[in-house]
Amino acid sequence: MASMIVDKADEKIIHLIRPDVQKMQVNHVPPTRGMIKLDARENPYTWPAYLRGEWLEEMQGVAMNRYPDPESTDLKARLRQVFDIPHSMELMLGNGSDELIQIISLAMRGAGRKVLAAVPTFSRFQMISAFAGMEFVGVPLSEEDFSLNMPAMLTAIDQHQPAVIYLASPNNPTGNVYSQDEIGQLLDSTHALVVVDESYFGFSGESMMAQLERYDNLLIMRSLSKMGLAGLRLGYLVGSPRWISQIDNLRLPFNINTLTQFTAEFALNYFDVFEEQIEQIRRDRIWVAENIHRLKGAEVFPSEANFILFRVARGSANAVDASLKQKGVLLRNLSDDSPLLRDCLRVTVGKPSENVAFISALTSSV
């Protein structure tokens, strides 16, 4: 009897759930307890004790019985001040950049609509495009240095006429920054909405923010996760009020909860603390890259983010990854993600002691 009920339930699922959804495979996050966690591009530093104490004290005045400000007014004002966002531009906040990508996809979807991106890049661009029922077109980066393959990009734009183009700069997982002149060339070549994901801009100092008034089809997307607030899940989109007002129509009310609004605004009042942490990570990035480079058979790619992409000896990525896990170090194995990433691993820059442990483990694993 029970099997008949299950069979009937399965029939309903097969009939009602979209076929493409049924075929999707979710990447599950591996257990991390007891591991040196260098896989997720997180800031490894916690808040100083004095800052945690002040935050806890002030949080007692937060009205948890009330709905949050649906417009996040005070938080937006603080974001403008800290990140020098032009007054002529509008902001929209999301539950991480994931929600912003999802809302953009819902706003731009339609029969035959396509999304284009230079690949390999942030996996959510393709994943969420599929959720929205939009075809994803990936244009491979240059094999030599992961720069934009401009002839291929321009050809793909002309051939596919995408509705949305995503460019992550610095790019995940390659870590490099794209030429602003080339981004401008792409903007001039298309009527598509071009979203430049600057989630790692704090580590590079490069931004297209000053170009927003020049290009009427440009939006800038950022996240506070890499700054050290990954647990808050806060992203923001900047662009012309004409674009933002339309996309904002699909944002659900109260998407940024009260604690996130309060905590993000509080943290931004102490932005100098996070700037110091970012500078420490930038310095340590050099040390980690130099020490990987010294290892036989290792190739290190230049990075302007808080992680480093490197290649190990041909055919050894899985074995090196398994050896590091046995030694208690968790990073990201990208070898099977793209032909351009063959034998590549990505390591987040951690605390100095974590970096030393990683290099020691890697030295005995390659």
C-alpha cells in the first residue's frame, strides 16, 4: 500500500515539476568541521572583541516585533557614503548577489531570451538562468591569461543577441580583472543589459562605478560577503533609476531583514576595521602565491581577489585535493569544471597560520 502511495506521488511530481528542474543536480556543501576552510572565498577574520561587544549592546534596541524597513533607507544611505556611489544612481539591495541575479533573470526572461557570460565564471549566472528558463551562452576566456576573448565575445553578441551579459571582474575563479576599455567596447556593441559583478573590488581597487553615467545599459553588482559579512547575505545593485525601478518591481517586500539591516549599517560605521583586514589579505596573497610558485610543477595565476588559482602537474589535481583533505585543508577542486581549468585548484587566502599550514600540506602533496 505504501509503495502505491509513493508511486502516485512520484507520478504527480513528474507531471507537475518542470522537466528541466527534475534533471538539475544540486552541489552539496561538504562537511567542514575540524578543517582549515579555504574553499569558500570568505574573510577569515572575525570582529574584534570590542566591536562585538558594542554590536551586542546596540542590538538590544532593535525592534524585532516590527517588520524591517522595506526600502532599507538608512542602510542605503550608509552604502552611498562608504562606497562613493553617485547621487544620480539608484540602489537595490538583495539577499546576497544570488537574489539580485535571480530578480534580474525574472525581469529579463522571455521566449527565446538568452544570457551571455565569459566562462569560466561565477556558477550562479548559468544556474539561475536555467531556473528562469533562459538559454545560457558561455564564451570561453583566453586560454593564455583568462582575459576576455574579444573577437569571440563580439561574435557571440552579434549571433545570439543576448538580453543580459554578465561580467565578473575580478572574475571567480580566475581572479583576474578585465580591461575597462574592453568592457566599454562590449557595452557599445550591444543593447543588452550588462551587469558587472564587482564582488571582489575591495581586493583590486578596480571599478566601473565611474562609468555608470556614460553607459545607459550598465549595472554594477556587489556583495559585502567578501568584506567579512558573508553571514549577512547582503548584496547591492547600482545603476540608472530607470533600470533599477523596473527591476525593483520584482523584489519581494522585506527581503532584507531587520538584523541584516542593523548589522550591516553598524559594520559600515567601522569600515576601517574591514579595510585593515582586506589589506592584510592582500599582503598575504602575495606570500601564498610566491610559495605555491616555488613548488615543482605548480603554475600560479595572477589574482586581484581574495583567492588564488593554481595548476598542479597534469592529471594530479584530484590526488592533490584528496591529500590536502586528509591533512585537514579544504580548498576548491576546479579541474572538472572547465577545459580551461584542467588540473586547477583554488585556495582562499586565510589567516597567516592557515596559509602556512596550507603551504606545508601542499608541499607534501604535489
